[in-house]
Amino acid sequence: MQNVKEKVLKDAHLRQYTDLINKIAKVEYRSMGTQHLVEFEELINIGLQTINILSEQSNFSTYNESYLSTAIKWAIRNELRNRYRWYIPVL
């Protein structure tokens, strides 16, 4: 079980990168067009999960915003790719 200090640190990381997550989610949501595979809130959750997973690693402080934004973008795109395959019927 995590101690209080680790939980506070993880919450601080999530709050620190909320604006970055929102920006990336907006761009990816707009680029989808009218596919309606995912809602905007789900993209936000994917970004939060990505930061949460990366913040569990001991070397989180070495990641810069460019690395984190790329990780969030690819996590969203991978999720969309998996959903797109699932929704398309196999011929």
C-alpha cells in the first residue's frame, strides 16, 4: 500500500499535467472527425492513466514535456486503433 507522501506526489503530477492532457485530447478529438468512436472525456482519462503509469516509475522527473506529450498522444492513438479494429466487421 502506498504511503501518503507517494499519493500526494502522484496527485501533484496529475494536476501539473492536466493542461497538457487537455490540449492533446482536444487535438486528437478534432482530428477524428465524425467517427464517434470515443468521447472527449475518455481521451482525458487515457491521458491521465498514461501520466499515472509513468509517474509510478522512479525516473519520472527525467521526462520532459515533449516526451510526456508524445506518450499521451500515442496512448490515445493506440486506443483508437484498437477500437477501430473492433468496430470494423471482418470481410
